Amino acid sequence: MASVESDIISDLRRISFTLRSHEERGSIVKEGRLTPALEIVKKDGRRTRQFQPSWYGVHKWLTGSAVTNKLYCWPCLLLSTKKHIWANEGYCDWKNLSRSASLHRSSHEHIKNEVSLKRIEHEGTPTVMLLREQRRLAVLEHNEKVRKNREVLKRLIDISVVLSRQEVAFRGRREAEESGGHFIELVSSFFRHDAELKGYWQTNASVFSGLSKTIQNELIECVAEEMAAYVDREIEDCSFFACEVDETAAISPLSQLSLVLRYVDRKGNTQERFLGFKDVGADRTAVALKQVVDSEISKYNYKGKLVSQSYDGAAVLAGELGGLQTLVKNDAPQALLVHCFAHRLNLILQQGAQCIKQTRCFFATLEGFPTFFTRSSKCTELLDRIVGRIPFPCRWTSHSTVLHAIASEREKLCQVFQEIVDGSGWDGECRRQATGFLAKLNDFQFIFLSYSYRSIFAITDVLYDVLQKNAADVNYCDSQVQLTITMIDDLRKEEQFKEVFNSAVTGLVDLPSPPETLRLKLEEGTPEDGQNYFLLYNDVIDNIIVQLLLRFADIKALHFLELSDSSKFLSFSKQFPTDAFTSLANSYGSCFDLDRLKNEFGVIFRDDQFQNRSVSDILLLINETGLCEVLAEVYRFFCLIATIPATAVSEESRFSCLERIKAYLRSAVEQDHLSARATVSIETKLLSFLETQPNWYDHVIARFASKKERCIELHYK
């Protein structure tokens, strides 16, 4: 049977019965309900249930739509003022039809509507027609008021989004003044060119102005919830996802975790979505952290779809996250603990520094230099005039650049800080910090660690570049890690230590005026100090080597990444990479039809159009050429590869979601870091896309209206 494109029920769902003309309403009532045979079959275990036309005889109020293939209540469809399944969505649960129909038939709303419909069928006097026309006009008046209320709300939503997107406080510092805060100022601007709507808003301000803190927060929460709903739909459609957890303690004073999910959407694009900040201050045990993670990802069937978990930040150093990853893996055995290789190196350098008191203080001071000079334009101008700008360490490997700048320009930096200490026009806090930095630049331990880490960074910087550019070549990355360990271990040699120690001595003595006591100590020579520094030097090397061995111990488990290296596809076509395929089968064999996957690999390895392409390009190529079903297993494989963060390359990592979160936390103007505002600021690209959708405002307003009873009308009749 050909499908039906329209019927009276689908028309009534578009334009309600009460909004139609008197003639239309009369015609609809006269023609009565539709009773089509619905072609829909429901399976209930082994039983098959199908529509029974006899149901129309049992329930005289029942009507059906051949367009939606659902049943409705005819009186409620025409006259109900409340939303429910029999009047709006339609009913198609044949198993429970008898019980649901009986409950509905006995409901107050149904009885009221059935009585009203019977009256309409028997009415015909001019007086009744006049009353009905009056009711129609009242509905039109109501809907016009709703339209204006929704237009006001749209502008309030836009204002909330603008302030959150730009990370500006809603209320600001001048809320109590006549000019008002940021939100109120923008309200005036948004209404300036719509005098009619502004007048309506001002007239009803005593009922609803939308300027309270509660309303502002609810609006931005509704925006964030709508964004989250879109992410939910994307993750439901994806084959795999990865969970990335970061602790914000290094940036924010609050004990929070940020959660990010990484996946490939239906168009073949890799996405990283921020799920919000979660307070973990009350309980930081592994079980409690697992409950926090579960509360966010359990709805996504993570036991079957979670393929990777990674943890960032200071909490990585604590034991509780080690327990957390084990608990997650108990539920999702395929969820490997994975970091981007280059990011692993960042964590190694970070943890190697945090384990030793002297190096912990050293890097805290090192990070303070660029922060000090970016605190005001006056500091920046002085630095640029005497030295030149020092790069800000937005990621750990940038410490190498900062360290090089400080070591090579130490004399000029001393001049800068001395000018701040001695000069006029600097505030007390600035002078105190400058005095502290000046003392550090004349401190032998600081200088010694500077030269020590310069030697180490000269080796690790090379490895960092290798790991970023060759993530898919696991064997090559592994060999380079082993080479790096050997080279760092060679720094233990006594002649290497003496070179570093003597460079530090020379660097200090070469300063215009090193402290006299230290000058005498160096001239006299104190073997005890040399021995202490030798021990410190070796502690630093030991920590980094241990971390390298631990962090990259499981790198061979990711040997299957080699299958995604399209530069090797031609050689793979001649000699199939059996070891890499076996690695994939061991880690994710349950996710694939391995026999078909191997055959599909054989096809793409020989196909020129797949060679020398990135993983993201291959996904888009398969998607755009309609090969998703033909190469279903290969497409799933590349979705898996794109999902695992070990494959992130330099450009992607630079703008990753975790980096956007950290940037937000550094610049956030309010300490509570309300997750809704953070979501809008961090996921601004997703928000921009959703704002272009035709029903964007309708969905946000519907969420706002459903949160609680509102003092203004927001629903059309």
C-alpha cells in the first residue's frame, strides 16, 4: 500500500482545532473520526502483535492516522488543553493498549473533552456560535501574548549566551549603581531598536523582568542542557567513545574534575565534548570518583562503547585515579588506559619535577616569570625594551623555551628586576615579586637546575616532536623512547655532571654582582656542596627515567595503531601486517567481524585513494563516497583509531577540549565556575552550530518553561 502523506489528524497536529474558522471546525466535527487500518507490527519476545481494526468498535473515541501509524483520542485531539500521549504524540504500544485505553477513558481530561465534543455536535444556535467565536478570539489574544513573551525570552537567552561565551560576569561590579551590571546594560541595548517589544517588556516588568540572578542562571542552564541533549544524540549514534578526566586543582582553587568525551560523529568528524565540572572535594576515593564518572557516562552504554580512558592534571599523581581506571576497566574491559604519546611525555616531565622538593620549587618559580610579565602592560613594555618577550608556558614542553630564554638572558632579566625594585611608579606587590625573582636569579641552586634541565630538555624536545608526528608508528615511537632513556641515562656520567656544575658556577660568577658570601664559597670550593648537587642531579635523572619506563610500558599494546598508517598501505598490500592485526584482535577483537575486517583491509591497502591520507581524511572519504556500509568494519576501525587520544597530532592537540578547559579556568571571572556557563564558553563552536537550527529557541524556551510554573504564558493554545 502506498504511504499516505496527509490526513486530518496530521493537519490537526499542525494547526489545532481551536485556531480554525467556524466553518472548518463544523466540517471536521461533521466528518467525524478516522478509522484506518494501521500497518504496524510490534514484536514482543517471540510473539508478534499487530493492529486490530476491532479496537475502533471497542473504544468509540479512538481514531487513527495512516500518516503517523498511531492511535489518538478523537475528543482530546480536538479539544484538550493539556499535552499527553493520546492528544499529541500518539499511541502505538499494542501490548499495553487495553490497560492504557482504560486508564485514559476514566481520566478527567478525557471525560471533559468527550462531553464538550458531544455538545458541539448538537449545537447550532447563533448564540452558541458567538460564544465559540469569542473563545477563538481569546485564544488568538493569548497566543499573541505568548509570542511577545517568547520574543522577550529570546533576547534574554541571547544576552546570557553572549556574556557566557565571552566569559564576562553577568552582574559585574556595578550592579547596585544606576547603570546596572553587564546583563542589564545589554538588555537595554538589545531592546533599543524594538520600541513595541521594549514597551511590552517594561509594562510587564512587575510580573516578569528576567533580570534576577535565578532567571539568568536558569536561562544559561537551559542553553547548556540543550547542548548536552545534542551531544547525547551524537554519542548514541557513534560506535565508540573515549573518556578523558582532568583535575582542575592546578589552575582552580576548587577541587573539581572536568569530564570530556571523544568520539566520531555520523559525518566522520572527530569530536571532543565537555560534559561539565564535577565537585569531588567531599570524597576523593576511587569508589567516589567512579560514581562521579558513572553518573555522566552510564547513559551511553559505556560498558560496550567505551574504548579508552585517560587522566590528566595533578590528580594523575595520586593513587585514587589509578584505582578509578581499574574500576572502570572492570565494567568495560576494552577501555584501555591511553594518553596521547606526546602528552605522556608532558606528564613524565611534570611528575619528575613534582617528586623532588627542589625541582618542585624550581618549576613553580619558572612558571612565575612569564606570568609576572603579563600581569600588566607596564611590566610587558619594560621586558620588551630590555630583553624581549618570554613565551608563556601554555603546555609543559614550553618550559623548555622559557628555561632557555631565562638562562640566555639572565643578566638582562636581573637588570629588569633591579629597575623595578629601585624605580618609581611600581606598586608594593610588584616590587616584592621582583625582589624574589632577582634573588632566584642570583641563587646557585636555581642556576644549577636551569643548566641541568636544559641538558634534559635538549633530549626530550626531540622525542616530543617525534611522538607528535609519528603517533601511528608505534614501533618507531617505542625505539625513540628507548633511545631517549639511554641518552638521559648517559647524563649520569661524572664528566656530564661537572660540565653542568661548572656552567652554573661560571654563570653565577659572570653576573655583575653575585652575592659576596657565595662568591667566597665558590672560590674556596666546598666538596660537600658539590656532592649534594651531584645527588640532586642524579635524583632528577632517576625520576625522569623511571617515569619514562612506567608511562610507556604499555606502548606495544597499541601496536595495532600501525594499521592506520596510510603511508605504509602499499607495503601492507604486499605483506599483510599480521602482528598489528593480532594486537587489534587482542585489545578490541569483540568489536569487529575480524574475518571481514581483514578482507576489507586487503581492499583499501591496494586502493590508491586511501594511501597517504590522515585518519580524519580517510573517515571523510568513506563517508562522502557512500562506502560506510560497504566498508563497514574498516570504517569502524578508523572510528576507533580517531577516538583513541594516542593518535592526536600537534594541530589537533593544540586546540583540544582539555586545552580549552584550561584556558577557560585561567580566564574565568567567577570562582564558582558554573558548569553551564563553562559549557557555553568551552563549546562555543557547537553552540554556534545549534543557534543556526530552526527550532533552537523553541527548544530552549520549552526547557525553561518546564523547570517550574512560570508567571508568564509561554505555551501556545
